[in-house]
Amino acid sequence: MDDHPDRFDDRAPAADYSPFVSDYLLYLLAAASHAASEQFHGQVRECGLKIAEWRVLACLVEQDGQMITRLAQFALYEQSRLTRIIEKMEERGLVSRRPDAADRRRVRVHLTDPGRTVALDLVGKARDHEAALMARLDENARGGLKSSLKALIRHLGADVCGPD
Amino acid sequence: MDDHPDRFDDRAPAADYSPFVSDYLLYLLAAASHAASEQFHGQVRECGLKIAEWRVLACLVEQDGQMITRLAQFALYEQSRLTRIIEKMEERGLVSRRPDAADRRRVRVHLTDPGRTVALDLVGKARDHEAALMARLDENARGGLKSSLKALIRHLGADVCGPD
């Protein structure tokens, strides 16, 4: 496959290759998100929830009665996949789907009382985890991080949980 | 399931509930990473590569001859899963696995010449995509974003692609 077996021992990049990965925005975003989420997702799983389920609950506790399209944007899942997840959440009594009062063709997802209890408990844990994480960053890193991320999300045309 | 059907029409959060999701660090990280990656991952797939394969190539072009343990950390995949992905990459002639010269029990992954060509092409595209993305942010957002993400990764005990 390779005509230059010596090349295999050359573990340094070419002289004209400037370092890339360790300063690559998409990698830094993925690595930071992965590492931060791994810490908290252990607590989500301890509550018997999948990550998508936690995201749906967190979004509904803020704004109840959202449509699945909107929840899928927030949960970062495809709509068809999230629809199945929400069906299972309904079977477990965490949410309830009901037609929109004004337009009955639209279905809205609502928290049940037990769902709201679980959601509020986990939002409390998420706030604590975030506060502990932010406290470990120095003021410079902490100050601009969220606003920079929001600017990036805005420029990418993505959007956050809220009214539809 | 719910004794208070009226609750279903209450779409506003409780009065003492302060907004959470739209300012939640883990959500901002996940949403920014998801949206930024979605843009570039289209180009990765056009090259006939999976995301994990692209991450392995990018890491090897920077530091050839890494071990799978290290590549799995970088690619954000479980080692067992990445081992299978690397076996497939070897079948396609993109990489080659060889024992470490000093300790033959350790296996190192090397780029083949065709693998290096694909990797350099995609790294070029990634640099272009990143430059375009950064150019859309104002100076404040751009200035601190990478250093804040690096601080966060460091505090989370995660690590970036590099020597093992």
C-alpha cells in the first residue's frame, strides 16, 4: 500500500504544516461539550432518564406546551426520533400530548405533574453543576464564554428553546 | 395521570422560576458544537468519510503513529468502537497499524500516503470553514472563545490530540 515505509517512522508533521487540531474551533467545541456533558449526564442517567428526555423536560419546564418540531431543535435530535422518545415519555406519565386549543391539527407537549417534579429536580442539579463548573474558570474565561457561544449559535442560524 | 388538567394550559413557567435553558452552559456548548459541526460534516461526508474517520485522520496528520487509546480520546469515541472504525480504515488503505519500535506490545496507527492526501485535503477545507465562521463573529466574541474553551477543557481534565 505504501511505497515509502520510512514515512511510517516520521511522526512529526511536515515542516510547513502548522498545528491545527489543538486550536480548531469545532474540535474545542466538541471536546468541551463532550467533557462537560459527561459529568452531568451521569446524574441524568441516575434519574432513569435518557439525555434527550432530560432536554425535553428542561425545555418544557421553561415553556410548557411546545410542539415537537421545536423540542427537536432544542434536544438536537431528528424529529422522527424525538417523536418516538416523547411517545415513551407519555407512556411513563412524564408528558402528555394534546391538540393546540386554536388549531387542533397542531399537537403540543405538556408536562404532567410527575414530569414537572422530575424536571425541576434535575434543573436544580443542572444549575448546581453549572455553578461549580463556572467557579473553576477564571474571570476572563467565564466572562465571555456564554456570550461568545450565543453569538456563534446566532450566526449559525441555530436557535434556543423558547416560544414557537 | 394528572389531577389538574388546568395546569396543562399554564404555558408560562412558575413566577419564581428563572430562565435556565437559554443561558445554560452545557446547552450552549452542545448547540454551538452541533450547529458548527453540521455545517462542516457535510463536507466530510462528501469525501466518503465518517466523522470519527475524519477526526482520526486530522489527529494523525498532526502527530503520526499515535495509539488507539489516544485517538479515541481525541475522536470522542469509545476505544472498542474506534478500534473497529480503524480496522475498516486500514482495509480501505487510509491507515496502517504497526507495533511500536521500542515496545512491540503497543500498536501505533500510521497514515498511509493515500490517507495523508485525504487528510491534508480535509484539513484545508476545515481551516477554510473555520476562518469563515470566525470572520462572522465580532472581535469580542472571537477573541475569548477559543481560550475560554481551552480553559474549560483543561479544568474538565479532558485533553487534546498530541503525543502520548
